[in-house]
Amino acid sequence: MRADSARGNIGFEDCLIAIEEGRILDILRNPTRPHQRMFVLEINGYAHVVPFVEDENGIFLKTVYPSRKHTALYLSAGDMKA
């Protein structure tokens, strides 16, 4: 799947690379969807939230979006990349 401008040109490939490189900041329960959890990933110096579902076949990423809230929680100003 290619990146699109609605997600700031961040695609699922970027998410997979971040996961493989260990840039997982946290894994949270989705407060509005009990069957989902959310990866919080560092991509390009910014926190991105990736809701997902996991079953016996693997993990299915639902979407990806940048999060100011999670950037403030997990990445200090000194960690931000220009």
C-alpha cells in the first residue's frame, strides 16, 4: 500500500520498518474499540498511532495517523528531528 497525503505521506511500509527497527514507543488498548490495540511508533521524529487487530493469522494494521498528544508524551523536544 502506498503512502497518501491524508496520513502525511506515511504508509504501512514506514510502520513495518519502524516496528522492525524497534521504534515502538508503546502498545496501548484502543479506548473506543475494545477488540483493537494501538502501536505508538516513532516515525521521522514524530509519534504515529497505528490501530491494529491481532488474530491467529497475524496482525492487521487499520490506519496510521500522526499524534501531537503521543509525541508530547513519548518524545521530548530534544528527541525531535528537524
